[in-house]
Amino acid sequence: MVFQYGEKEIEYLKKKDKLLGEAIDKIGMIERATNDDLFSSVVRHIVGQQISAVAQETVWRRMNDSLGLINAESISDIDVADLQKCGITFKKAGYIKDFACKVACGEFDINGLYLKSDAEVISELSAFGGIGVWTAEMLLIFSMRRSDILSFGDLAIQRGLRMLYHHRKIDRKLFEKYRRRYSPYGTVASLYLWAIAGGAIPGMKDYLIKKKAVQR
């Protein structure tokens, strides 16, 4: 499955922002994969923190081979040490085990998140160890398919904004201006900002202020 959007969202963003609209025309439709299984998505995000995509895939494959099915019950039934054997740190294994146990015993109603606002989902998920605000925002996009997520903590989003609008710095006040402009389709704007940051439009450059090296 991919994140679904269409002419309604595109036309809205093009009407609201000429530069973004021009970028949308140049890039075309974007397909980004989604994962409907919220629990496994949480685990996968914790696994992937501060390691390469290749390393994440290796660990994920080992976990699938070891557990057969990655869900709250299968993880809560094994020891932290067994999770570590898949190639993750003791801390990450502990975060995953804690989350799985709370979901498995019913202490945390993961499916209940679908009935809550974006802010409530972020607050509840980020209360767990190993799940920060950025991770919660990515889960809102790629598992829950929420339509209005633009992450201030995402470095690629900030890079895309600098490249598109020729800013040298994106502070919170400036970021909020764009977030309001894109709403209620901030997620679709995010897809295009990620593409821009990744070099989808030749000739666009990053205007980031680079710190001068200190001479000693």
C-alpha cells in the first residue's frame, strides 16, 4: 500500500503556494509505501534508530526469522536477551519488550489511537521509551495515514523548505507559517519536500548557513 492522495490535495496546495505548486508539477505523483500494522511499525522504527537502512533490514529479517510473526504477544513471550541476539542494543530491546508487554496485557490500547487526534497520538506514543515526537509523527503518516503532518524535527523537511524557498535557516516561527499554509494537507506537502531534499529537481540547492571552521 502507498499513501493515497489525488487532485483535491494537489490543487489545494498549488492554490496556496505557487513555488510548491511548480515543484509538484515538475515532480509528479509520489508513491510512498505505508504499513497498516501499527505495532510492527513502532518496533521497526525503534530498531532503525541511529543505524543504517541496510542494518535495519538485517535486524528486521533476523527478528522475523526468530519470531515468525512480529506482534505484541510474540515479543512479550521472549526475553530481552533473545531480542538482543537479533542485533539490537540492550536499551532498544528493553524499549521494544516494554511496549509489547503493555500492549499485550491491555495496559495500552494501541488500536484506540485511531480514534484520537494527531496531538493525542503523539503525546501517548512519545511517553514510551524509544519513541520520540518525530517517530510518532512518522507513524501518523506511514501507518495511520493522517493527512496533516509536517514534522519540524525532520531534517529533510527543513532542507526541502530551505531549498524551495531559499531560506538560510528554518526556525519554529517560520516553520509554523508553512505548516498553517499547507494545512489540512501537510502530509502531501511533506512528500514533496522530502523529494526536493533528495534532489528530485535538478539545480535546486540548499541555502543552509554553514558554520565557518574555527582556526586554531
